[in-house]
Amino acid sequence: MPHKLKQTYLFLALAAFFLEVAGAEQVRAQATSSKPNFVVIFTDDLGYGDLSCYGNPTIKTPNLDKMAAEGQKWTSFYVAANVCTPSRAALLTGRLPVRNGMEGEKRRVLFPDSDGGLPTQEKTIPKILKEAGYSTAAIGKWHLGHLKPYLPTSHGFDSYYGIPYSNDMDRNPAINAIEAAINPKIETYQVPLMRNTAVVEKPADQNTITKRYTQEAVKFISANKQKPFFLYLAHSLPHIPLFASPEFRGKSDRGLYGDVIEEIDWSVGQILNALKKESLDKNTYVVFTSDNGPWALYKEQGGSAGSLYGNKGTSYEGGVRVPAIFWAPGRIKPAIITQMGSTLDLLPTLSKLAGAKVPTDRTLDGYDLTPVLREEKASPRKEMFYYHGSKLFAVRKGDYKLYFLKNNPIGYPEKIEKLEAYQLFNLQQDPSEKYDVAANHPDIIKDLEAFAQKHQATVEPVKSNLDKVIVQN
């Protein structure tokens, strides 16, 4: 080989080597110096026992299993309400729904005829992050108000693509709800698909809704790779009625419900692959969780709370304790976390990680979980208040949960009544709530009762935003 040609090859080899080193250094620099990205994946009615990494013996969730193995799997993670609307309000504001009127007694969620929604004066995660230079997008189910003043674009999101409320609404009234859920057809449900504030499809084709949400999410990640971003991907499923893309329908061992979960798991894989493809995986926090427990009313069409007692619509553990996985390679210390956490904690946690300012002009009910994520230190959350509408159903402090009320454990129809005698459970030893230990711990009951009263003194009565309906001319 001529000497000049050898020199050319050597030069090219050295250039390639230094480019590779520079690229690696660029990725490392991005992972340590720039503001991190955030992806929150929020499912609808997914139960505590619906993922294989949480013990499901039938449904296969390899992407979520890997995410849990590489990140943190939380086993005592709570939502702030046992149904859709208040749970979503709590996640985005870091506040119990009774503080801002997003809980109700007459109506527990918003409907297509609702004339209210999340108050615009609330400081949401996207509003806070936008002030810190973030791009923001909401994809999927909103359910915090479908009228323009309450849509995502009025609450800090740059864009919105999704169904504005539950996928079983706008149902043909001539068709029985249970029959429609078991044999779902697109024309049975007239739910709209929106882009920003405009309806772009009605009825929405829900057979492909998980796939289309995923495609939108991947496009957003690619389009915003040069700027820090917050992506809120709120799947409409596995809320009844169940729909799956043709590629997933009939593929699982758990019937249609399993098909739906396995497609959501595929969606998670697509999100993680997109982050890796754009070299953003080392600089992005991904959170996967659910808005409440499974809808037991629909039997095999609904999910499983695993070993937990109760379901959606109840404040028993099965209604409010949900799967939660945090993933950020190199940033999160892999672990199984058995201490308490909550969706209420996402606002202060993401704000801290982004270097953004947390509002100080209102009561927040969330805690900063960054010490747990980074170093597996003790969780700052030591308590949880369980509301049903505006009623305090139970309170947890440390290992113990004290019940003041009781309900139908299936959730529907609800049967809220006062207990003749308070019930007490040690949730660390008895997460299934099988053994009432009230008789053995009168001191703990007294302490928790006083603790609940002290908390309730901080809650000022607020008019519900869920009760007002649109007046028909």
C-alpha cells in the first residue's frame, strides 16, 4: 500500500475514533449538565396486579418488566382519588382534589355535558416547566374539562391530541352499558378525537387509539430533541370499552383485556426506543403509573388489584394503590421501593429535577422524591389521606391505615356508610387488609384520629367544579 494511502487511512481511523469519543462525551455531558426531559405515562383503570412485574401470571409485559428492572419499582404508590377526574387533577397540580373543587358528591367525574373543569388559576406541572424553558405536550385522555377554557392548551401544554374525557362517554343510550362494553363498536361511542381545541374525528376510531397516541408521542420526542420537554401520555385504556389494534387483538392469554395491556406495553417499548434512538435516554425520566384501580363491575373485562382489597371507586388499597415505575438510566438508583409515594409527589419532584420554582402561594400535598430516586434514601412521604368525594374515608400514617367509613368493595354501586367501630390495618404486614388490629392498638387509633382532624382543619371548603352542566337553549 502506498505511503500516502496509509496516511489517509490512519487519518480517517483517528478522525472516526475522536468523533466517537466526542459523541460519547456529548451524550455524557447531556446526561449530567442539561435539563432533563420528562415522560409521564398514565394509564386508565390499570390494576395493581395487571403487569407481569407486579405478579400477573398471564399478561406479558416485557418492556415494563425491563423498565422496572432498570429503574425503581414502587410497591406502595398511591393516587389521590379512586376515579378519573380528581385523580388526574391531583397528579397535575400536586394538590388534593378537595382543595380546588375537583371532587364532588353529586358527580364524581366530568361528563360531556359538564360546564366546568380544572380552574385556570391552578399551577400545573406543564405551567411550571414552561416557565423553566420546557416544551410541553398532552396526548391521550384529559378528563379535566372539554370546553376550551379547561383544555390542556389552557393549562400549560403547547399542544394536545386525544379524547377529552372517558372513552365510554357519548354512548348511544339505546344500547345497555354492560352490553356495549362487552361487544364494543366504534359507532356505539361518539367520543371526539381532538387536536389542540378542534375536533378532528368523531367518533374516534378507538381500535387504533393506543397506536396513534404512541405515534404522536414518538413524533413529539423527535421534534423536541434539542430542547427539554415534558410529555404527558395519558392512555384512554384499559378503561371500558376495550379496544386493541388488529396486530394485538386475540394475541394474549388473557383475552381482550390482556390484548389491551400488551399493546400498552408495546407502546412503552416504542417510547423508550425513541428516546434511545435520539440519544435522550440518559437524560430523560420516564414514569409509568395508573389513575386508579381496576373496574371490577365488568368482571373479566376489567383488571385485577392482585392481592389488594377493593377496586376502582373505593378507597380501599385496591382502588388507590397502583403500579408505579420510575426509569432514568444513570440517574435513578435501581431498587424496589416499599415506602410510600404518590402521584401528588410528581409536581414537586419534577420541578426539583428541572430546577423550576414550586409555587409557594398555595397548599401543596406532594413531596420531593428525588432523594429516593437518586440515592434510595427514605421517602419523605409518611402519610396518605384517602378521600371519597369530599369525605375523608381513611388515613394512613406510617405502617397503619385507619378507616372511618365503609363502602361496597366492588365500587359500584357505591354504599358509603359510617363504620360502627373504626378499622385498623398494618399495611406493611397485611397489604391485603385481612386482619383488623384495632382492638390491639387503641393508642394508634387515637393518634391517627387526631392526625386526621389536624389535616382536615387545613382543608377549606370549596365549591365543586364537577356539578355544573351546560344549559341547553
